[in-house]
Amino acid sequence: MFQTEIFQLTYQSLILILVLSGPPIIISMVFGLVVAIFQAATQIQEQTLSFTVKLFAVILTLMLLGGWLSSQLVQFANNIFKNFPSWNL
């Protein structure tokens, strides 16, 4: 019984990691593609341009979605601590 609960919590935590890391990664990819197209069109070969734009985009995304991301994480932790006494060790 305890082993199935561990597998279920592991599965839920991996899904949560994918959900929480998805928005910053997607935003970084989109802005990286836009900057790459801009650099190819204008023949600007500045390497720090794409890094800087992606950094600010990810920071802005984390600022905007930080409340939702942290509430998902707190909800998962509360679920673990709430169900902990009912597990048969």
C-alpha cells in the first residue's frame, strides 16, 4: 500500500514540475525565436541580445505568474502533509 502511494506522489510531483516549468520555458523559446529572426533579418550578430531579452521575459513571466505557481506548490505540499498521518508505514 505504501509503495503505491509513493509512486502516485512521484507521478504527481513530476507532473507538477512540468506544469510549473512550462510557462517560463515556453516564453523563453518564443522570445528566443523572435530575437533569432530579428538578428537574421538585420544581420546583427550580438550574442548577448538574445540572452538579455530572454532573461527579462522569463523574469516578467515569473513575476506575473508567481502567485499561481507558488499556490500550486503550496497546495501540493499541503496535500502531502495532510495525508501523511493516514499512510501505513
